[in-house]
Amino acid sequence: MIRIVSSFMVRVVQRYLPDPLVLAMLLCLIVFVLGSFKIPTADGEFAALKMAQLWGDGFWNLLAFTMQMAMIIVTGHALASSEPIKKLLRYIASFATTQTRAVMLVVFFGAVACLINWGFGLVVGALLAKEVARKLKTCDYGLLIACAYMGFMTWGGGLSGSMPLLAATPGNPMESRIGGTIPISETIFSNYNLFIIIGLLVVLPALVAFMIPKDPKPINPDLLAEEPSFQRDVPKDAVLALRLEESRLLSLLIATIGIVYLGYFFATKGFNVDINKVNLIFVVFGILLHKTPMAYVRAIMAATKGTAGVLVQFPFYASIALMMEKSGLGQMITEGFISISTKETFAVYTYISSALINFAIPSGGGHWVVQGPFVLDAAKELGVDFGKATMAIAYGDMQSNMAQPFWAIPALAIAGLGVRDIMGYCMTALIFTIPIFVIGLYFL
């Protein structure tokens, strides 16, 4: 049955799902039109003009985040192209001796990596999938990359989950609404979250084993070509400038400073890893493992071609987020589900509404700002646990990413594939994992 559903979803996606940029533009238009009917206006104001202003005002709101995501693609790719990391990935990939083992290995590894840190998991999972594809050229490459992306379903309940971490941070925007913070013991380390995360770690590998197509698509060998060595030999009579460019000592000194900083930070601040720290780790160890400054530069240059999707698409989602927030569409969707909720069903309905809102606001932090106030106010009124209300938003956000290709861009950039190559498998995973979330939110 799983293979039948998977094959059907692949066919549907291949026929109807457009490129992520086109999808972002369509979402822009949908939110623009719906928001024009919802946005409050004064006498003489035109709703469409007001929405156009929001579109323009929001377009560059994610510049910092866009740069972070571009950096995680190039620095993660550059790190993985170093010889020591290549050897490590080859070793892990060596356990994938059959197609079934291959897909199970990639999805489990990706899910565990995303539990540690979502940025790390997105990049490393895709890189492992690519290495496995080099080993098993008969395996369906699209399914392997999809498996890497499916692991992203665990991030919201992991150590880098933005919503539970924000809710536990003093001074966060929701603190005044509920009279305090929400400790991670009530979110990340709660019984229901542990059930959901363990459930995903068990079910996803079993699920993808049944998605393997009977006739896997042949892999384009150009996509799996090994990158050339970025090292260069320096002649004995080389000028000083060239010696500095290919100096191992210079790279070692800079990497040492970075390692000292990271060690001190983790020793004094705890394991507080955000996207900037992930990027810094990638940069520091990338410089160290590539040995010379120019070898690292050459690795970065080889990786930059994968950032095009991030650079062109993220501004559109920034506009969508502001239009959703200011027009009241996000509030309308949330309150619509809240209005039919009871104390027992509140978390499940919040999870569903969050999944819908995630299509327009796929950034976890931005999603939390838009939906969090209405959900926590309602949770307070109904007597629902604040931690579960918060995680219900997080679950809807992270699971519906399997139908929203926003976060797949880094993996697709690394793999050299398009969104239609993976989303059919991802949407199948979405369908069959819904019971895990519903059981965790309703019964635990």
C-alpha cells in the first residue's frame, strides 16, 4: 500500500508541482488577494494598495536569514568536500549494501542529525545521501535525497527547535501573555515529544523501505562526479604572496582561534547552537581540513552555485509573512480552528492550523511570532498546557515541510535535483506520519 501511495504521489508531483520559485510567487498572489479582503482599512484607503505596500516593505525582511542559509550551503558543502569528511561519509555509506539499507540509513542519519541541529542535519543528510548514491548507482537518487529531507521532520522537537527554545528564553514576546517562560522540560523533554520523536525514528526508516520504486530512475553520472582536489603544489621558488595563499600555518592559526572561541562559548553558555554557530563550526573546520586558505576558497567557489534558489526565493516568503501577519490572515486561520476546539482537541486543531499557515510562513521563528499569541491566549482561556500548545505549533510547522519545498532548497542544491524529484516521497511520509503526531498530542 505504501508503495502504491508513494507512486501515486510521485506522479501527481511530477505533473502539478511547479518550481519552488513559481510556488512562492503563486503563494504571494493568493495571500495578496485573500489579504485584500481581510486587511483593515481607513476611509479612502485601498486594500490592494495597502497589501502592495506590505509586500514591498516585507521583501527584504529576511536578508540576514537569507545570508545565513546561503552560508550554510556553501560552508557545509565546502567542509564536506575536504578529504577527512569525505572519508567519514564514505565509511558511513559503506553500511548501505542494499537499496533498503541505503534509504533506511539515510533517513535515520538525517533525522538524528536534525535532532542535534536542523542546519547541520539538512546539509549533512544530503551529503550522505549523495555519497550513498555514488556507492549504489542502481538506487533511486530522488528517494535518497528525499530521505535526507524527511529527517527534517524531527527538528522542531530537537535541541535546535526554535519555538520551544524561544518559549524558554526570558524576555521572549510571549512571556508577558502567559506570565513566564515555558521550560524545555515541558516541551522538548516532555513525554509526548519523546514519544513523537522516537516514533519518527522508528517509523520513517520502515516507511521508506516500502517506497523503493520497482524501476528506479537511472542516476545522471554528472551529478555524482567527484569534486577535484582543491590542493595546489607550491614551487620552491614561489613568491611570498603565493606562499601565504597556500600556507598551512596561516589556516592552522585561524582555525585554532575559532576552536578556542567555540570551546569557551560552549563551556560557559552550554550547548546553545544556533545557525550562526553551525556556520562558524563549518567555516573553522573547513579551513582546518582544507589545510590552506586558497584551497578553502576554491572549495567555497565550487559550492556557491547551489545558493541561487535561496537568494531568489526567500525575499518572496518574507513578503508573504508580513502580508499574513498584518492582514490578519494568520489570526483568522488560527482562530477558526480554536473556535471549534475543546480542551482535549485544542492541541490537535492547533497542529492542523499550524500546518496550513506553514505553507505561507515556513520560517519557524516567523511562524511563532504570527501564530503564537493567538494560540497561547486561547490555551490560557481553555486551561491547556502551554508547553503542548507551543509544540503543537512546532509539529504542524515541521511536518508540513514535507509538502512545502522551502527548506528542501539546501538539499536540492547539494544534490543537483529539482523539487519534483523528491516531493512525492516526502508527501507520502507526511501522510503516514500524521497518526504519530495526533496520538502524541491527544492521548499523552
